[in-house]
Amino acid sequence: MNGLATDGKFHPSNFDRIVMTDSAPTGTPEAPRLNDLIHWFEHLSPDTLAQLGNHYAPHARFKDPFNDVVGHAAIRGIFAHMFARLHEPRFIVTGQVQQGPQVFLTWDFMFRFRRFHSTTTQAIKGATHLVFDDHHRIILHRDYWDAAEELYEKLPVMGPVMRWLKRHAAQP
């Protein structure tokens, strides 16, 4: 099973059954198109959210440690919420691997909290798995990052507890 339905098309509900293959189906984005997407991610702002439809299919699925949504409005809402809650959030893509219609990006997410430590730039290291349709638009966006280490340990109340748990769970 490669994540495709019996009709040969990818459906977001088949997300967990995707397997990498050596074939290059028609959804393979060309290098310039992929570079445009990376540029869009790295320069994402409240103003550029209007361009989301240029990069995502109408029924694209977005999943991260906190969200699992489908569709332009829901995905735009996640990014809008990010801008409302954080100072100067931005992604820096540090690597990419492409195989057929699938791309894996590694990134650093830089931001400052609005409520505490607002002068300290925070960094979260993560990765994104993207799957493209035949029109070279994203139909699946899955973010992978460690919420405990990369976020909870940085919070004033939860941070000390998470660091204590980490120390005590580690092998001596």
C-alpha cells in the first residue's frame, strides 16, 4: 500500500499508509516550483497567507503535534494563530530530500514568546513531510518535532518539571 486509494489517487485519510517508492509519479514538483515553496515558507507572514492556495490543494491535510486539519481555511487558521501568539515567527529550511511526489524538509523555527521571555529568540528544530498532487500542490503536510524538548521545556511553569522528568528518565 503506498497511500493511494484503489482509484490511484492519494486521499488525506490514507496519510498513515504512505510508503516511499523509487518511482516518480506525475505529482513530482520541479526544482523551481519546490524552491518557490521553500521561499514562501521562509518568508511566511500574515500578508503572504493569501498565497496559501497557490501551494496547497483545496482539501490538503495538515498535521503537527497539536493540530490535524483539512482545507485551506483550517490551514490558514493555524498559521494565523501562530502569528497572533508569537513575535516574529519564521522558518529556516536547512535541508531537503525529494523522492517522487514526496519531499522531506528539515527546518529551524525561530520565534519569541509574546507573554514571557519576549526578548529571547527561541528555536525549534523539526521536519516536514510533504506529498504533492498532480498539479504540484501540497495534499499532505505533516510536521514532526518534539513538543516536550522543543517547547514545553522552554515554558516557565512546565519547563522545570519537563527538565526534571527528562533527567530522571535518562539512563545513569
